[in-house]
Amino acid sequence: MADHRFRVGQRVTLTGNVRRPTASGYVVTKHLPERNGEFEYRIKTTSEAHERVARESELTQDTTTSF
């Protein structure tokens, strides 16, 4: 069985689609089980009060740095 690609606490970017633009600044808050052959994650950004659930294919490593 494969492992989660992203670790808890890692910064990620949520990839965009027609209904939602790409958004960076998310942090993985929890690993979720595999669903339909793909891992899911809980992610959070400070600009939103709620957490989101994202599939692994919707995430990329956030390479931006903040100072």
C-alpha cells in the first residue's frame, strides 16, 4: 500500500479548475483514508474559517516562501 504524498503541516497549493482558481497557502491538517483509489487530505488556510477536503491529485507542493 502506498503512503500519503504530503505530510501534516506541509504547505500545499490547491490546483484550479473551471469553477475554482488555483489557490496557494494551504496547510495539510490531517491525512484521510484512501477513497476510490486516491488519498484525501484535510487542508486549511488562514483566510478561511473552515477546512476543506482535497484529493491528492488536486494538490501540489507549495514552493512559495513568505517572509
